[in-house]
Amino acid sequence: MISDAVRSKLRELVGAPHFLDSLEDRIAYSYDATLQEALPDAVVYPGTVEEIAAILRLANDVRFAVTPRGAGTGLSGGSIPVVGGLVMVLTRLNRIEEISADDLYAVVEPGVITADFAAAVAKHRLLYPPDPASQTVSTMGGNVAENSGGLRGLKYGVTKHYILALEAVTPQGDVLRTGATTVKCVTGYDLTQLLVGSEGTLAVVTKIWCKLVPMPEHKESMLAIFGDVDDAARTVAAIIRSGVIPATLEFLDHVTINAVEDFKKIGLPREAEAILLIETDGQRSAAEAEAEKVMAVCRENRAQTIQKAANEDERTQLWQARRGALSSLARIRPTTILEDATVPRSRVPDMVRGVREIAQRHRLIIGNFGHAGDGNLHPTVLTDVRDKEEYARAEKAIDEIFELALSLGGTLSGEHGIGSAKARYLRREIGPVGLDVMRRIKRAFDPNDILNPGKMELEEQG
Amino acid sequence: MSNSSFILHPSSLEEIFRCMKCGNCREVCPVFLETGREGMVARGRVQLLKAMLENRLDLSDGLRDRIYACLNCNACHVTCPCGIEVDELIHASRVAMLRAGKPLPDGHKLLRERILGEQNPFGQKQSERGAWLPEKYRKPRPSPVVLHAGCAISYANNRVGKMVLAILESAGADFMMMGDEEQCCGDPILRMGDVAGAEAQRRRTVEAYRKWGVETIVTGCAGCLKMFKRYYTGQLEKLSDMSDPSDSSEPSDSLDASDLSVSYRTHDFRVLHTLEWFAQLIAEGRLTPKQTLAKRIAYLDGCDIGRHSGVYDAPRQVLRAIPAVQLIEFPAHHESSRCCGGPLMASDPAMAASIASKRVREALDAGAEMIAVACPTCFINLKEGANRLGVRMDIQDVTALLHRSLR
């Protein structure tokens, strides 16, 4: 428990209005978007890098845990204060400091909301591509910590591909600068890429230099409906083989299609086994030509219907199915567990079939949808955590889904992160040497284990 | 304070349970966007209620204050992937808190006394309610249509009320008014969680309207509209179910115990906003706007008339009928419209003005010269917002714009 003396010090550091330790506030910062919860002792909202450095120095001296937090919408437990201590909310650092259209970069503070940032650069006809589904509420700092993905991942990559440089405060309270704003840089170890995806366990990011790309001139959106999942899966591979990398290549399975139709009634055929939502973008002639190719591939692979949007309104219509996927599924049962196991694209059909078999065997409702183009699907288990018997089956099913992904040469997490939710599988995927190296890096940065402890199995086991 | 005395309807418990903590509500909650505090957004409030139900938190003042700080705008519900009925849950929680013996926050007590007493929130006399009305409307008479003025128009803004009368009369519309006998619809009472008081208001009003043969209720007050459409028609049945007939705010007069089979709880009044009636009259050619108004006007979908009552088209139809009006949309409009912050005017005027200033900023950025509203609360609070922003922005009631163009 953080002592009264330390509480006074923290209050003094950030100002009383930015220090919270009522039980109500502690509860409000004890959760993220997973089922896990843990109470912090207190919560602070620092306003400057200096305050953050002072807080970490204090934590390191006194030895209390600090868990950084953005919006707290993560899907792997990364922002949950599992050992208590202090939650440090970064949302007051919310300025977009600079947008350079000439040098194609921008500088943002970690509390900036991703969609707000994307909208700001769009005014300059620039694109910040990573678009996680939570982008209207999640923060750039959170995205960096979790290396967030999104629907554009296949063509444009993920957060890590867009981080040029970082400013971060170490657990000792020192301010570290990594990377450079130039297009290329090979000066020393690539500490920028080490910090991206480190889930707030190595340093607290306080400034982010992001790469931008020109906004594509034109976009084509298509929806293809299939009577057979294998046809859809083959289409995904065939599109890539035809030389087209679409900006978006999303998949919805039979369970998801029916959930969407139950809830939104948009006229999707209920017998459909799969839907692909595809977008091409770029110069107008290129986007159009690629779209033609995509549609031809869909037809060759027995797509039953293909619709192409003729304008913005029609585009919105086509997108309804994908946009409504999670909310439609979430209405089926009270507890929604959104998973993230990712496989190589060529193994998507096996993954889809495998998840369906797991669902049948465990008598569960599992909707599968997501980024088929990069193999990152989101098997979503619908259950009720109060039904102990069913929930036990759900947990088993999730374990099997992880095993399935790994056995297909995949990974536990395409974009949500490991945190505490998947920590127990980490060794299985990265092996004992990998885990040992990670632990040594963690110790080098944070010898007193004060920064976001209890995540990713970074503590030494006996 | 014992948690076991806090009793929610089972369907409300289920709503709490369904929250998947995605945090989408953080995008749209006006109070959260001002404070940045998780305890001041739907997710935080739902999780705090859950903590209390699981005995991890007492029925504390901190919990109560956060539940009462909600604007009831329900923008969170629209963006919630699970479709949680947050507004209903907040209402139910306030009811349950009062029933568990938790005192009302300061400021609400006085409001409650005023409304249950003199039938208005302003501390004025019931006998003065109809003073602004021409003689023919000061007493009820049999009529299928009643025009319900509401407290705001009766006591705070009868200027717009008089325009409503002038417009309806010019179209030859027939209606009666309760005049001095009109009662408060009870919305502020329900909103603070006093469901017994709200039930009493509802019962008296419904019985009075039935007595005079009313089939259609028309009102220019968005809050009353919401109350009549939602609560009076029994849509918030679970709140009514939480009412305890032995509560002291039930009227001891009027109905006997057998009537507590609550025939007043189901009825089929048609409920319209005055703008819906105006739109109809315009379509029928009984009202013809003539004078031009060459302005770029942004219409703000107030929460009570819009999200809560589903009336989005009529105000726009009326505005479009005025020659030369250029109608602009706010960036978030219709079901996604953002609250002006008005419900906090009494308890937190600085916050209310700050939220309103965001709406004014949005209107300015959209190129609007004027903001048109259909709600007395939006009308007042947006002016505060413009002041706070230090800008000139014309705020007008749609009725006033129509009235002007009919002359």
C-alpha cells in the first residue's frame, strides 16, 4: 500500500485535483476491456514530462508499482494494476505538436486520441494508417504500447511501422530519446522498435514522432458473398497472388453474418458461409484497376454475389456488415470474449474450420470475423461468466484456439498484446531462450520491477 | 449505508452485467469529455454500480454524486455495441438509491418540493401558471387535443408560448389548454429518482386529460414531450414497477386502492411536439411561411426531442419551409447529436456552459450563422455557451423563426 507520506508527495507533484484515491476512483481505474480487474492504491493524472519523471523516480526509490494507462480500452490486461500501486493516466498529455507535410511526420503526445490525430493529418491530405477498431477512444500512447493494428494492416502495416522516434521516461526517471525523424536511421540499437509493443513495461512514452503517408486519392469498396468458407479463403490468397494488396480485406463467418442479420436486418443471406469486404485505394486508375482484378478473382472463386459501392452512401451501406459485427455478436450473450489468434494467410481456412470445430465440441457460440488478409481473425466467444459450467468450457475453448493458432504456425496475438491475459502462453510461443532474453531486457530497464509489473511473465519463476 | 436495501429491477441488473467495458462511451459523453475522469462516463458508472452490487463499494456519496452527475443524454447508448439502456439504468439507480434511504444531493430537494407543491421548478405559484394566457385558454374544456404548455413556457419563456398560440390560431387549429390547472409533467421528478412523485404527477395528469376527452397531447417543451412519450405511455414500465404505493408522495386523494391496478399506466394518447403539428399544417397548406430568412442555420437535435422522443424530421421540415433558409447539420446529428449540457445548468453552471461552448464552436466551424433549437433548455444554455466562447452566435427557437416568417 502506498504510504500517506508518499500520497502527500504525489499530491504535491501533480496538484491535488489530479490525484485520486477515493474507493470510487480506484474502482474506476481497476479494469480495461477484459474480464480482469485489480484495484490500484491511487491514480494520478500528470500534466508534464517533468512530473512523470519525478513520479517514476519516487516509485523507484520507494518501490511502489506504476501502471501507465491511456483510455483503458486494451484487450489484454496491459493497463490493469495487478499488484496495486499507482495508475498513471497519460491523457492530459494530449497535444498534437507538429504536422510536417514536407517531411511526412507528425509529433504527438501519448494522450492524443488516434482518430482525432488521423482527422487532423487528413486535413493536410495525409494519412496515418493504423486504424484499430477502438480508435475513437484509444490513445496514441496505448497504440504504441500495444503495437495496435487495425483494418489497414495488410497493405499499410501496423503502429510499429509508423513510429520514427520516441521520448520516454525510464523507471529511474530519466528522459530517453530514441530514433530519428529522418526516413532512415541506423544509429545504435533500435530502441524505438523495442519500446513499441513493450506494453508499458520498459518506459513511459511521453512523445511520439509518427510517419505519415500521402492520403490515397481514391477508394473502391466491394462486398463478396460466398456459399463456402474455403472459396472465400481461397479468394483471399488468390487476390494476393494476382498482385493486388488491398487496403482492407475483412472476413465474416456464418455465425457473425447471422448475428448481424438478427440485429441490423440489412438483407444479408443467412445461408452465406462467408462474406469478404474488400477495399482498394491509391491513384484513381490504380484503385479502379485493382478493384476489377479483385472482383474477377472473387468470381473465379465462386463468389455468389459481388457488390461494388458507387458512392460514399453505398460504401457506408456495404460497411454496415463489418462495422456491426462486434456489436451484433455482443448482443447474443452477456459476456463477450474477443480473441486475436493470428495465422499465416494460407492457413486461414484451417483456422476458420478449426474454430468452428472447437465451438461445436464445446457447445459454444463463437463468431469469427476479422482481417483475413493478414490472417488476424477475431474468434469471439459469447457466453455468460456467471454460468460457471459454460464459462469453464469457454476457457478451455480459448486455450484450444491458442493451441490451434500456434500449431498452424501462427501467433497468440496479432494486435491485442499479451499483458496478463495471455502471459501463460508466452513461453510456448517464444520459447525459454526468448523469454529469458526478454526478462534480462526488463531487468536492465527496470531492476526494481516497478513499471507495470506482473505482465508478460517477465518476473523470474523460481 | 446498506447495499442490500438497494434493489434494482432484474432487467437493470442484466444491463449492468452486459457491459463489456469497451469504453466506446468515452467518445461521446459530454461530461467525460470535459473532465477526462472514468468515473464520469457510462462505463465507469456501470462498473461502480456493479462494484456496489457485488459489495465491493458501499452506497456512498461518491457513487451517488457520480450517478447524479449524468446528463441523461443517452448518447452513450447509441454508441454502445451492447446497446445498454444507460439512461434507463441511471434513472433506475437513482430510484433505487432514494428507496434505499440515500438522501438526494443538495439542490434536488428544493426542486422536488417546488414541483410537487406548486407544480413548477421555479418557485412560483400554481395560481400564476396561466397568467400569460388569453382568457379562453385559462380553463380546460372538452377537446380531443390539449396543448400542454409546460413549466418553462408558462413561467420562464411565454414569449415563445404566445407565438405558438398565434401560429396555431392563424392555421385555424382547434385545441384546449389546462391553463391554471395544468400540472408539471413530472420529468424533473422522475429524473431525480422520485418515481412515486412521478407516478403521482402522471396519474393526476392522465386522469385530467381523460376527463376532458383528450386523445392527442401537443407540447412545445421537449422535456414534457419525452415524459409523455416515454413514461406516460408505459415504456419505462420497470421504473413504474419500482414505485411503492406507500410512499408519502402519492396523493392521498383521488383514486381508491382498486384503481392501483393502474389503469392510468396504459393509455394511447397520441403525443406530438408543436413542431410536428406545424410541419403537418405547413404540408396541408394551412400555414404558409412567406418572409425570407437568408441565413445558414444549424439545427441542434436536442436530446429530449431527438434521441429520447425520436422527433428529428419535423423541426427540419419547418425550417426548410422558410424561404431562403440554408440548413446545416452539426458534425454529430440526429441520433448521434451531442447534448448542449443544459441539464447541468442548475447544479454545475460552469460545466454546462463549457459543454454548450463546444456545440457553438461546432456550429461556427460548420459555417453556421445561427443555431436553431426546439428545446427551452438548449435555448438558454447555448447562449451561455456563446458567452463563454466570447463569440456572437444567434440562438433561436424554431418556433420563433416560423412565427417571424408567417408575418
